[in-house]
Amino acid sequence: MSKISNLIFHNKRHYITQKFSNKHKAVDYGTYRKKIKQYAIEEGIITYTGLISGGKAVKIKYPRINKEFMHLHLDKILVKKGQMVNKNTAVGTTGMTGIATGIHLHLRIKDLKTNKILDPEEYSLIYEEDNHIYYIVKRKDNLTKIARKYKMTWQELYRKNKEIIGSNPNLIRVGQKLLIK
């Protein structure tokens, strides 16, 4: 299967039941009649959870790639709107809510720059995983404390993140995402 679907299903068995077309702007992935967990593919934010005409749905915005994924026909929704997610966050389980003839994931990908709907299988061919390590600044953090944790100097950490931190290395803010590696 594709890189994207393997990330979503954490490499559990699945197959395509319906391909992307002009009439079906998504790909359906069957899970052999099993209700299995679906995961976010990387860091993102939940922009919608609830019912739409096709059943229970979750929408995830992925800022790094500027895409929104919609998971549809879910049996269970495991996240809340506004929740931050990563590749280890289960967002729901496959189901057949709404208009569906079997347990599956209906996956739609929207390009947020162009507003076009993309074929998940085609997009999967160009998707590159983010293999960097990041740190999210917490209350009472400083560059020295963070740098020690990752066996580097605060100066190295500052150089990698100067655009984010700004001209004063003593002024880091809670919630800033710092590049480690």
C-alpha cells in the first residue's frame, strides 16, 4: 500500500476498495471487516470532529505540508477539535457510519494553498516524512536547560533556531517549536 495509508494504519493490513475519480474525490481503504485505529501522519491540529452527511468524521490540518486530511465513516472518534496530534495519536477507528457498505476509511486530502482535492495515492508518491527532532518550549525553560537535555551547547541550539527565537537568545516563549536535529 502507499506511504500515507501505511502511516495512517501503522502498517496494519488494508487494501483499496475504491479509487480516486471525478465522482469519488477520495480513496477508500478496506480493513478486512476489522475496526482498527487510524493515526495522524505527523504533527498537526484537529480542525473538525463530528457528523457530516457521510458519517462520523475527523479533519486534521498538517501545517508543515499545508494539507488537510479528512477521515470519514469512523466508528469512533478519539480526538477533540483543537487538539494537537502527532504520528502516535490515534484519531479514530474504521467504521461504516453514514452512507457506507462496509468497514473502511474514506480518505480525502485537500491542498490548503490551492483548495484542490488530491488523490491520496498520488500524493503519497511525493510525500516526505519530517525526520527532524523538535522541542516545544515549556514554562521555565531556557536554552541552556534544553541544550543540556540534547547534549549540545545553547549556542548551537540558538544558531539552529535564530529565525524562531529572534535576536535575543534569552527570550524564548512557551509553545515555540525548536529544531534539535
